[in-house]
Amino acid sequence: MVLGALLARGARAAAPGEFTQRAFLSGRIDLSAAEAVADLIAATTDAQLRMARANASGALARLCRAWTEPIAAALADVEASIDMAAEQLDLTAPAALADDLAVLAARMEKAAAEAARPTAPEQIPTVALAGRPNAGKSSLLNALTGLDRAIVSATAGTTRDVLAAPMRLGRGECLLMDLAGLMTDAAGIDREAGAAAGEALAAADLVLWVVDIAGQDPPPARAAGRSGGSDLLVAAKADLLDAAAVDARRRGLEARTGLEALAVSAVSGEGLDALRDRLERRLQSLPGRPQSPYAMHDAQRRAVGEAAGALERAAALLRPLEHLSDRAEWVAVELRAALAALGMLTGEAVGEAILARIFSRFCIGK
């Protein structure tokens, strides 16, 4: 009623992203920080939230300034050489400037390649729950994540799609995936489900091989064949046996697979904390997953790539020169192009149409 009365008297509802857009237009924040507000709203994991906060506090803007300052200084020297072309007085040697620009371009390309994507789930480690049908994978997914994401049934083969849910750990998180049961004689839709499970299995950072310890089923043959050595064997349904039997069968599984085995129960909660702890330590030891201090959208990556390309072209122009003034105008064009491309990140070189598209991603108001 109150809102209707206000609208009837000339007030209007805020447009998507309007408050953030006003902050940008008034100079209180730059465009990278403004886009980070939308990323904060869209974040669904701790890693996404951490990177969005970093960009909102100026991490990407500071990185951009670290690039633009030496480019602007180089442009000043080049333009000065244009003014002093008759005297052929160089403020810097062309070869040295070419080397500096090439090094900066390489750093920029490396930063863009390593930057995380703000809302991509692949930025967190993936852990696959794999095993035979009805081994207890779905119950384990629900117990570890605290969600009822997977259907639990005594009927083998209930899970046919790859189900995924975020799992919080002590100092991070992972994406836990419940795969269809691995069957050797699958046909039709079960074979398709098995193919999808196989693809997810190959892409996973770590696999929890789930075995029904009460049923004495042998672990999947692939459990002992994956490279890397970080996988774990999970002896599920431990609540169905006494402690002595559980320990004996757990040790037998370790001997057969060469993997460390942990006994757990999704019903009683037995062993779940130990599994979380062991999983976190294994994930922390995985190589090749650097944590980027900032994130870039695809458009931001392209802008950095364009800037780096302009610097490489400028370096190529400079290398054969004896005097900077010989091709100073051409070099200046490339340096200005690099600055303009980087201006797309901060909003210094962004048109109204692009701004409208960026802020349309926001929820109403914000």
C-alpha cells in the first residue's frame, strides 16, 4: 500500500544495479569493484565469495594500475621523442624499452590465464563418490553435505545422473559428486549413466571409492588403477557390523587396493569427521591448483589480452630501431591501444551500452 502510494506520486522502483551504478558514475568505485558487487550477490561458495570481496576491495584495480603506470611512462617518453625528432634525443633506448614492454605483456597474459572465474564451480576441487550400485554413495553425499540432494533407496541403480553439492571443510570447500553405480553389464540408460560417471571420474581431483563393508562386495577394479595416490577408500555402512569385523574388513580392503580405507556410517555419523579431516588434508596436498587473489570475467580477460597484444606489437616495432623517434608515432598508437584496453577493466574507456549490459546483471536495486 505504501509502495503503491509512493509510485502513484511519482516515485519509481530502482533499476537493476542502480545504486552501484551511481557509485561508479560518481567516482566512488571503479568498474572492477562495481562488477564485484554482482559477483558477491551471485557467489555460492566460499572461494567465490573470497575472490569477489578481493575485487570489491580493489585487488583487480590495483593490479591494473601496476600495469598502466609503466605503460603511461613509456608513452610519455615516446611522445617526448616525437617532439624532439629533429634532435634524435632518446629518453630511453628502443631495445631496452622493447624488452620492458615484452616482459610486462608476458606478466599480463600470465595473470589473465591464472585469474579465477568469479562464479565458476570448477574453481573449487572436485571429489567424486564412486563405487558399485547401492554401495551407500548417495547416503554419504547427503551426510557429508547436510543436504538431501540424492535419493536414497535400497534399489540398486537409483542414481543415474551426476549429482553435485558443495561440501564445507575446515578451511575451505569442495564440490562433492555422486556418480552412477559402476556396472560391468550395463545397457541402455544405465550405460549412458555409466559413461557420464566415467567422464566425471576422470576429471575429478580426488575419488572416494565407496564399498559396502557389510556386503563384502569387492572394490571396483579401477580403485587400484587410478594414478596420483590421493584417492581414499570409504567402507560404508559400518553401523551394520561390530567394531572387530569392521576393522578386519577395512584392513583387508587396504591390502587389496593399496589405498587407505576409512570406515564410516551415514546413519550413525561414525567416521564422518575423520573422513572430512582426511579429505581436507589430501586436497590441500594436491599440486597444480594455485589460489588466485583476484578474479576476471571473460570480457576482462579479453581486455587484458588485447592490451598485452598491443604491447607486443609495440615491442616488435621498437627492436630494430636505432632512435626512438624513427617510428615513435606507430609505437605511441600501440601504447594508447594498450591503455584503452585496460581502461575497459576500470571503466575509464567504457561506453554507455557496455555499462548498461554490465549493470543489467544485478538484482533490482543494489
